[in-house]
Amino acid sequence: MEKKVEAALAQIRPILQRDGGDIELVKITEDNVVQVRLKGHCAGCPGARMTLSNIVQQVLMSSIPEVKGVEAVD
């Protein structure tokens, strides 16, 4: 599953990099929640929560049915 998540994040990464940010997979929990770390401008951005739910979570959950959620960690 980690390879699938990394492949999906690779699709999202150019969107974030365009605004000076990036995303990193931290881990996948036992209950299939993907933990990510937003980096660069995304790390402190007021819209980071919306980016997580509207882009990252939506892409991961639609392309990988096993994913139960996405959360940001520091």
C-alpha cells in the first residue's frame, strides 16, 4: 500500500510545489490512516487544512480504497 500512496502523492506534489510547498509520507497507521507532513510554504499556510481535505484526502481515498483518512503531523 505504501507504493500506491507514494504514487498518489507524486500526482499531488506538482500542485503543492507550484506554490512553494511539498508533501512527505510519514507513515500509514494500522487502521490505514495516511499521515503526511506538509513542507515549505504549505507547512504554515492558513489554507493547509483545506488542501489536506480537498486535495490530498480526496485523491488518496478515491484512488486507494483501503485509505480511511489523511492527517497532517509535524
